Amino acid sequence: MSGPAPASSPSPDAAAKAPGNLPSPSFSDLTRERPFMQMWTARLFGTAASQMLLVAIGWHMYELTGSAWDLGLVGLYQFVPALLLALLAGHIVDRHHRGRIVAACFAVQGLVALVLLLAVQEKHDTRGLLLGLSLVLGAVRAFQMPAQQALTPLLVPPTMLARAMAFSSAGMQGAIIGGPALGGLLFVAGMAVVYGASVAFFAVACALVLRLRYAYTPAMREPVTLGTVFAGVDFIWKRKPVLGAVSLDLFAVLLGGAVALLPIYAKDILHTGPWGLGLLRGAPAVGALVMSIVLTRRPVERHIGRTLLLAIALFGVCMVVFGLSKSFVVSLIALAVSGGADMVNVVIRQTLVQLETPDAMRGRVSAVNSIFIGASNQLGEFESGATAALLGPVGSVVVGGVGTVLVALTWFRLFPSLAQRDRMVVVMPAAVGTGTAARAQSTGTV
């Protein structure tokens, strides 16, 4: 396995391909970016494997103990190390080869699945083993998320990044929907088969990343200090468009999420039972998948700040409609539209943050972003439960939806540089090689 050569100065041909001189790229142009497509395929296999593994561990734990508390502990054991290690992981991502970090994350998850496979076969599976391996998966997640996010801008030109983010999201949503479904089908053949399939999928993902070719400039090594670890926090605080984009998602999801209350809606309000709960849980993912495909074909190119805030407001309106609805069909539509609106938010926000961040800081900024996302999801479920206890489920969802709309309106005033942002693409730092030009500069492999 050879190491990548440092990127050299851009050639005249590469300079001619600068963002300002390029026409708007098409989807077919994106598919010709071989490093990106290779990474996209690797993430597809890796995400599907991860979803199968998580479903299998949850089912496995419940079969062993029959305890809802232990099911909750599985999630908690994965969340805590991801939160505690996030900032340190961001520092490491910015100082080491991102492709190798992603490959190592896939390899470790594959080993976890292999240990579980052997434990099932040898009858050594225990509650303690599942909880211990959940800690390992949480620690891996702390490194994988920022490494993947910071790697994507190195694989495509800046003008393609919005389309690339949308296409990546489409693949991830497909894997999130299809992974558990495939895992459920494989459960018919036994739990060991699910773990074995996860091992195979992680192996494919790891192999694809190890063969990835892209320009890589070794970063200057710095000692790990509080200053370097918290540099991502400092960077976000000083860049108002980035601060606005990252904090917007935190407060919108914190207030507007209704996932934790879906069982109540399915049973007591919409009177559908378990089959309806499954459809309600899947509706936002379906809406997100459809919208990500649309954005892949027709990315948002103008008025991105206004579009971002309007998408958040639409998400809040959908939550109000869902909260008040007594019709199962209307509720499904509201949730699907909310998933589509959230996908617009995700694609614009992640693309904007990556373009506004110098390559040397992308790992640490992505790590902070992952903390915000994780915290908003976990605290959002707690907020929904707490307000439901005070106001009832309908009051909780409606108040949260109204709060999300108010957040969007407030961000128009608090972050005018974000709200007035017109175009996505900015000039990238000179040291960063991307896409076709990057491949002209270096042919190193991971």
C-alpha cells in the first residue's frame, strides 16, 4: 500500500478550471468523478452494513435480556463515546490521512461484526459483550463522521460540491431504508447470517476506500493542546454564516422533532397500530430520499441562505400539520414533506459549511457539527417527551413546530450574512486540490 504524493502547484490547465471559469456542471459530470463515485459506493456499503449491525445488536440484546432498559443502554453506550471523543477526533482527522481513517473505521466495525458472529456461533454472546462493543461503535463513529465529511470536498471541484452532497445524501437515505430491511430478511436465516453479511459489506467498503486515489497534502503536525482541539469551536464562533448554519439545525431539530412521539400517534391518535408506526417512521426518510434525488439533478444555485431558512420554516409548518392531523394519510404526507424540507436544509448547510471552511480545519469543524447533530437528536427526543408530559402529545408537537418556525424567522435577523447569502461556491484555499484538477496534481493512493 503506497502513500499519496503531496499535491503540487496547480497546472495552467487546472487553473483554467477554477470555479469562476466553469459552467454549471451536470449530474453526468459528477458521475465521471471516479474518486467521488468510488467513495460514494464505499459509503453505501458501509452505511447499509452499519444499519444491519445496529438492528441486529438491538434485537440480539432484547432476545438475551428482554429488557427495554438494556435496549436504551445500547443507544446510550454508542452516543457517549461519540460525544466525548468528537473534538479530539476532529483534530486527528485534520492531522492525518482522512481516507485511511475512514478505511480504519470500516475495518473496526467489520471486526465488531465478526466478534459477534463468532460469539453467536460459540454461544458466548452476553449482555456485557454487546454493551462493550456498543462503546467501540460509538468511538468509531466519532472519527468516521468528520473524516467522511471532510474528505468529500477533496474528491470533487467546488462547483460540484452541492450536487455531490445531495447525491451522497440520496445514497445514505437509500442505505438507511434498505439496510434494516435487508437485515430483517436475513434474520429469517439466523442472527449469525446478519452479522456475516455485515462483515462482508464492511470488507467491501474498506477495500474501496483503500483503493481511493485523490490529492493529499500532508498537514503540519501539531501537539494536541486545548487550543488545537477547540480550534473548530473557535472557527465556527468567528464565522457567522457557519455559526448560523450549524446552530440553526441544532435548534430546529431540538424543537421540531416528533420521532419519539410517533408510537403515541400511531396507537392513540391515528389508531393504526404497529404497521402504521412503521409507515410513519419511514415517511420522513422517503421524503428525504426523493428530495435528495431532485437536488442531485437540480441543485440550489441561487438565494441559498433564504432557501435554507424557508426550508426550516416549512419543516416547522409540517410538524404543526402533523400534530393537529387526525387523518393517517395527511400525517404521512406531512412527515414526508418534512423529510424533504429537512434534506434541503442538510444539503445546503453541509455544503456551505464545507466551502466556508479551509481544508486544514474541516475535520475539527465537522466534528463540532457532528456534536450539534447528535445533541439535537438526543435532546430533541427528551424535549418531546418532557413537553408531551406537560402539554400532551399534540401540544408538544404543535408547540415544537411553531418554535421551529420562530427559529427560522429569528435567524433571518440574527444572521443576515447567512440569510442574504446568494450563491454556494466560494474560492477554495490555494493549498486544496480537488476533483479533476487534483488528480492532475497527484495520483497517490490511500
